[in-house]
Amino acid sequence: MGGSKGGPKGKAGQSGGVEPSDGDHERQAWIMKLPDELLLSIARFYNPPIPFQLGHFTLSSRYIQDGRTELRALVATCKRFAKVLRPVLYRTMVFIDDKRRTKTVNFYHAKETHDLVKEMYWQPSYLYNDMSPLFLPLAKNLTYLVLAFLPQDVPDDFIADDYAGLTTLTKSFTDALRQLKNLSALEIPFWESRQDKSFHFGEEILPALDSLSIGDWQEWDAFEHSHKITTVKWLIHPDIDMEEGLLEGFNENLAANAKYFQFSAHSGWGRTDLPEKLPDTVAHGSWYKDIKNHPLESLTLHGFNPITSYKEEWAKTLPSFLSLLQMSNLHHIAFIDVPSLRNSDRVPLNWDDLEPLQKIDTVQISLATEEDTGEHGGPEQHDEDGDDEADGKQHEEMSQRIAPDDLQALLQCFPNIKHLTLANFHRCKKPEEVEKNRKDRQKERDEKQQEKEENDEMDEDEEEDEDPIERFAEDVFQPAARDFVNALGLLEQYDKLEQVIFRSVEAELVIRFRRGGEEEDDGKWHEELRRLY
């Protein structure tokens, strides 16, 4: 046939293309030999999906530029890379600091990318008007939208530009939302009302919406229509317990059917206690009489302190709230970004009237690595002189932030726990030579490996330099983690506890403490040390 003359002598591939011959294959770069699935995994590393547990105000830098430039260059290399990697490159779009709207205008004209966009983070500029959201419906396959309207009172530290923010959702924006029939997750951290009173978050308008993240809310009638929202994150203002109807409206319209729920504290004001009215509001909810059969499966408290309170009258708020959650389906509780505030005026929480949660089998407690200390007007801050060992022992490689005794009362809430994760309970200072010489040491290892491959021989008696990270992990981190876990007495008190994960973001290390099986000694933990990254 005419089409076969002068063509390459390869094999026909399943996709209809031509596979390279053996000789061509040997001459290919290694990356060209990788299967599509592995290429996609590499691409997702450079442009990861945006998680629903997003930060409160700003997007992490790695979702804005880091890696995307490299991925874009790789896409331009050849047709194969373009076909395989373009869906990953354009899956996530981020529009920040677009004062002249050049980014959105470019997207408007890039028709070949419209169908590829699945996730979008959009922080409108201060030039927002009715034309601003016109580009949204172009992404007809959009499944996740983060709308970073910023309020007037957000601290300047969290604002990427001088945009003041909107408090009312314009009709032009809600009209754009109406056209996103595949939208399953929506985050609108700050807004109070909507112009179009006929717009609601029900199945008639947003049939796929099942995950929602909102801040302070005023118009709960937007949820009176039937909706299938089961994943809810609510960003709570420090003084929301003083606002009439906000807790009650949320309790009736979103809390009643949530399967996965997260309370998030405004980190910028230093408030670490739940709203004082929360337990009473939940107890008087119309749905509470059937609390045992509530669908809630997972509860996350983000930025709240489960150890101490700023005021004595708030010391029973969290214990009272937890005691109400006697649900058959609730098995997972997480306390994340917990502030380890060291104010001497703080009081321990009062657990005297606690009713334990018998169904909880998985608990996560993760201390914040960076903490707000009240500089934005919040009353809670660290003592200036400070009795925290971390402040007085900066020369040490590790220092304890919260003592095991401080966790005892909290853990007693969950007598049937099976899986426990403890994160960032020590401040870690890795060896200076690790930071200073990491690249040099890696270069030396690479050169040795290359020399070994070239000469195909190596002195058997030659020993590699001891990795200082391994030395730190085994000599410092692991013993400290072991002492902390043993001091909690978990092995003796919780006979159903199968494992404890002790991890540190700063040290980039994790230890898994596993209870021995039938053929192993079940009177002690079996330890597995791993690196996080």
C-alpha cells in the first residue's frame, strides 16, 4: 500500500501508532521508555491535586508555580508527552493576583484547555465586577472550585494583594455556578449573603455538589431545598457564639446530614476554643433525638485546643460537645493544627462529666508546627519568660512541646481506640551537617556509584560515611518517641490498640509502634522507623 512506502520498520502499537524497533528503543532516552502510567505519576508530583482540607486564606506556593514550569516544558518536548501530560498540567488552574485579568482572559481564549480543567482556585482581584465570573462556565468539567473571597477584616499577613473582598455573592456569580453541573466540591470561605434569593445549593441547581466549605453564614434558607452535601467544613469566627442564629442555622441545615465534618478555627485571631453555645445548640437540634443513627463518620477539629482553655468557663465546652456525639457510625476523630500555647493563665479542660465515645477506633492528634501567638488581637499568647523546655533548650536536637500527662484525659474519651497518630509533639533540630552538607554528601555518593559502575569493582572493606540523618533518627528521635509513647501507658490501658504512629514534620521521620501478634511478644511494642520524604 502507498502509505507503507518509506515508513519506519517498527511494530504497530495498540493505539494505531508505530512502536520503535529494538535498535531505536535502545537509543531512546530513559524517560521515553517509561509507560504512560509512570509518566502520569511523575506529572502529578509536579502538579498535585488541590486537597479539600485547604488552608484558610492562601494557597500553598507549590500549587501555584513550583513544578508547573518544568511540567509545561516537558509537555512541549514531543507529541507523546503532550497527549499524556496535558490533562495533568491543565487539571488544576490557579488565578491569584490577576489585577488586569490577563490570566482569565488567556484562559478564555485557550479553548483547547477548557475541557481539561477539573480544579480551580480563584482569588478575584479588587476589580471584580459582573464580567469577572464569565470564564467559569467554560470549564464545564470543573469538579472542585475554591473561591477565595477575602473579607475586610482578614489580617494583612494572609492577603496576597490589596483586594478588600466581597460579602455578597452577586447574581452574575451564582448564574455562573448554575452552569457547573459537574461541580462536586465548593469552597467559599467568606461571604454573608446572595443577591439572587432563588439560588440554592440543592440538587436542582448543583446536582453533583457533595462537599462544601464555608465561613460565616447568614442566609441558611439557601439550604432549605433538598441537597446531598455530606462533606462539610465550617470556618468559625472567634465570636460566632455571640451572633444570633448562626450556630442554629448551621446545625439544622448542614450538620444534620454530614458524614465528614470539620470545624476550622480562624487562625488569625488566636482563638482556640469552640463556641460556648455549641453543645447546647447541638443538644436542642431537631435531629438530635435520633443521634445514635446520625450518619457522621469522621469529625475533624482544626486549630482548636483539646488540652487547655483560655477561660475557665470554656473548660467544659469541648468535653460537653464530644459527650453528645454518641453515634453508631462515628469512628474517626482528628485534632489537627493543635496550638501548644504556653500561657500560664490557661486552664486544663474539665473532663469530670465526660461520657466516653465507645465507637471511636481511630484518633489523630497533630500539633501545629507554626502557631499564632495573639499578635492579631487574640488574647492567647506564649509567656514572655516561658517555662517551655523548647525555649530554654534550643541547643538540643529535640525538645518536648506537650507532656504525655497532658494527653491522658483526652485519650480517655476513646476507650476502644485501635489506631492512634501523634504528630509534632517534639520540636526537632536536625544536625547542622545534614542541612549544610546534604548535597555534597549526595554528590559524593553519586560519584562513588558512578565509579563503581564504570570500574565494576570496589574495595569490599571500604565503608560508606554514616548518614547523620540515620544517626539522628536512631540515637535521638526514636528513643524520644519511645519514651513518650511508653509514658502514656497505652499498651496497658487500651487493650484494643493495634498501632501508634509517632511522626514529626520537622524531623521528616515517623515511627510505627505495633502491638505484637499471637506469635510475637504482645507485652511490648514492635518499632518500625521510616523517613517521611
